[in-house]
Amino acid sequence: MLANRLSSLIPEALLRRVLHTYWRFSRGLTVGVRAVVVDSENRVCLIRHTYISGWHLPGGGVEAGETVVEALERELREEACIEAAGVLELHGIFFNARISRRDHVLVYVVQNFRQLGTKQPDREIAETGFFALDALPEGTSIATRRRLAEIFERTPRIQMW
């Protein structure tokens, strides 16, 4: 409603530029990264956090001074006790259409990895497991199901996380 009033007073292009500048300086762009980790039996790794319901792909935020791949490797070690080996395949870059801690999420497919047997996941992880695609646990997030369908069932890619 306010935008409608402002657009009648200020040209739309100018209004967009002012609002865009305001959002750029008031809140920095944030990037998240997720991994679709696939084992030799074609099962995928999912994690359940202690602070949010449901099962999700492992991953998290990219910290200042860290590359996206470094963040992914760190998150895999911390959350799933997995060390990625070799080149990671970028599945896509997705944007959040709603308010979130991550504006954009990069999803990588990881098939070459090793499990770090002696390491325990961070305290924020309630449970970790590998699941067959036809037997995903109840409560698997919509975004996770969407990414898995895009990769394994070749459904059209939806750019929204």
C-alpha cells in the first residue's frame, strides 16, 4: 500500500533504485551452501538439527573470507562427519523468495567422499543418516525433496529454494 502511494509520487525506476540501495546497505547479501551426498548404494545423506524440525541436506552459511567450497567442506565435516574428495558438481544456485538467513543457496552433488569414523557431529545435529530415495524419513523438508527430485528424477529445476 505504501509502495503504491510512493509510486504515484515518485517515478517507479527511481523508487526501485532507492529501495535497492537501502536494502544493499542495511542488510548484507548472505550465501548458503548445501550438499547432496550420494553413497555407493545411491542413498543420500540427510541431517536433523536440534533447533528446527525435519530432515535437511547438510550445509550452512558461507562465512566472511571463506569460499563456497571451503564452507561446504567445513559444514560436511561439522554436521555429517564427511570429508569430500575431489571436484564437487554444482547442481544450481537458488534464491529465497521469503525472508531467510540466506539470500542464495548453492547446491553441490558430492559422490566422492569418506566418512570420518572417529569424529562426532556438532551439538546442533540431532541425527544423521543415509536414506534410499524411495524411503526418505517423514519430515524431510520440501526444499530437500525438490532438489533430490531435480537430480535423480530429472524434474525441471525450480530456481527458488
